[in-house]
Amino acid sequence: MNTKKDSWKRTFYTIFAGQAFSLLGSAVVQFSIIWWLTEETGSAVVLTIASMAGFLPQALIGPFAGTIVDRLDRKKIMIAADMFIAFVSLVLAMLFFAGMEPPVWAFYVILGLRSIGSAFHMPSMQASIPLIAPEDQLMKVQGWMQTLTSAVHMAGPMLGAFLLAYFSMEAVLLLDVLGALLASAALLMVHIPNPERSAPEEGASGMRSEIKAGLRELMKSKGLLVITAAIGFTTFVYVPVGALFTLMVLNHFGKGAWHAGVVEFSFAAGMLVGSLLLGSWGAKRNRVYLLTGGIALLGAGLFFAGLLPVSGFVGFVLLSGLMGVSGPLFGGPFAVLLQTTIDPAVQGRVMSLVNSLMLIATPIGLLVAGPVAEAIGVDSWFSLSGIAIVLIGLCPLLFPAVRELKASAASQ
């Protein structure tokens, strides 16, 4: 145990540095692909299909990927996932190097394959963290991970736009390969322990039973199940509203594309501030209160944003930053609750199940939000969604099982 306390920071920061290069490379490539499709087609339908290709495979195969993560060495899976995503980018780069202009459907395939790689990488990484870091440091670690995500969200599009202005598409794609190589090299330098496992069941029926075992593990803790449902409903309500931010800028405030970029930057900057708060201040706070408070803060930001007059663009920028702050405050504690409540041997499949549920909620929410927002106005939809999210955030505290979960978190 003393060895773990002495060495976990070196292990974590080595992995963290490698993943920073990998995630940044992936963010640049993801932005570059979407930008290329936008310039070449100018089609909203094409961009919608591209978005679906980017998350639907991850949602569908996530539970199966999580089961494989729990069966095999997690470090090797992370390396394989990183290299697979890089190989897909390399194939696309080779097509450009050969002077071929890939058809639009080829980009759908590329985005789908990258999504499959992510389905293995995400649960491997999240399930490895509690095997590396002491339990009392998990909130701080999540703060660092959220900080990395926020920084990548800010830097990825800006770096992608800069590189596309001065370099060819194939050169930009090679950045993903470089990032994957650096991340894999970092992983090879460290040891990640694997949890004790029971012997896996063979065949498709065995995999299905293991997925069901992951679901049963999640349902063992009624408090955690309620929290998961709250996060799921928040995703269902918020993600469609998030897609309407640009429409709010253009239609309600009468501003242009540059102003929409300012709003996106404000939101990402807020995420960065929230991540730093979580890492420096959140570790000693109650996880459930942080989580429910973060959800309620998101809802409050949406509610007041919907009440702004057409002259209130500056207020919308500030509220977007506040909403960005809220994300890490509920995302980080939720990850820690999963890591500290779920048996490490099944964390891969449970985290994949949860991620798949969130991803599946996205298109359902989009189908509902579009027609309703057109009928009542985007500003009214913002306010109604805000009220719903505030209620979602507060509801878990009414359940005794959540209060028990809160007490156990506070006592650690």
C-alpha cells in the first residue's frame, strides 16, 4: 500500500501526459473532418449523419466493449484502441496523399470506426483510475481529467482551424497518429494493475450474461441507480438545448457566426474553471451535493438565459460560462461515485452501459426538442428546459438511498 501511495502520482501523470497528446490529436482531427464536410457540402443533413456516425456505434457496442475491457488487460486495450483510431486516421491521410478526394460516405465510415475505438478506450481509462489512485484522491484525479477534457475542447478547434489554414488535410490527420504513438509509449512505461476476476463465460451467451451482471451490479445500489437516472434525464433534456445555442445566438439575439464562437469559447472556459475547482476544492466536499448542485446550476443558467431580451447577448455569454462551470461539478463526482461503489472487476462494463445510455438519450432528446422549440420559440425552450433540469437535480435528495450514499461519501 505504501508503494502505491508513493508511486501512483508518477504513474497517473505519465498516463495523463500521454493521453493529453492523444486526445488533442483526436480533437483536432475530429474538428478537421467536420470542417472539411462543411466546406465541401454545406449540407445540414450531411453534418447530422456525420454526428450520428460519431456517437451511434459507441452507444450500440459500448456494453459489449465494456465486457471485453473487464475480461482483458486494460492497459493493452487502451494501447490497442489508441492505435486503432490512429490507423483509421492514417488510412484517410493516405487517400489524400494519393491525390484522391474521399467521398462523403468514406468520412461516415471513418467517424464510425473512430467511435468504435472510443467505445473501448473510455471505459478502459475510467476503470483503470481507481486501480492507480488512492480512493481519497479520486476526486482530485477527476478534476485533472475534467481539466484535460475542457482544455482539449478549447484548444482542439482553434488548433485545427490554424493547422488547416497552413497545412494540408493529410498533414493534419498525421497529428492523430503522433498523439497515439506518444500515448502508447507513455502507457508502456507504467504498470496498471488488473482487478481480480472470476473466469469469463464463453461465447455470445456468456457475454450477454456478463452484460446483465454489470446491470445487476449497477442496480445493487439504489442510490447510485437514482443518481444515474438523474444524469440520464439531464442528458436527455440538455443535449438538445446545447445543439440550439447557435440558433439562440442567430435568431434570438440577431448575431453572427463570430458571436456564436464567443459563446462556445465562454462555455469551454467555464468547463476549465469548473474542472480546476473540482480538483482543488471539490475533493473535500460531499460528492452527492456537488453532483446535484452542479445539475441545478446548469438548469438555473438555462432558465435565466431563456429570459434574456434580444439586447442581452453579453448576459448570454456570461451564463454560458456559468453553465460550463456546472459540467465538471456533476460529471466528476458521478465518475467517482461509480468508481467507489462498483466492484472494480465489473467497472468496465458498468461504465460502458452508463455511457451507452447517455448516448442513446441524445438522439431521442433531439427528436423531441426540435419540433417543440420551433413551436414555442428557442428562448422559451431554454427556460422550460432549465426548470426541468433544476427539478431533476434536486429530486435525488428526496430518496433515502441517495442520502445513505451521500453519508458514506462524506465519511470517506
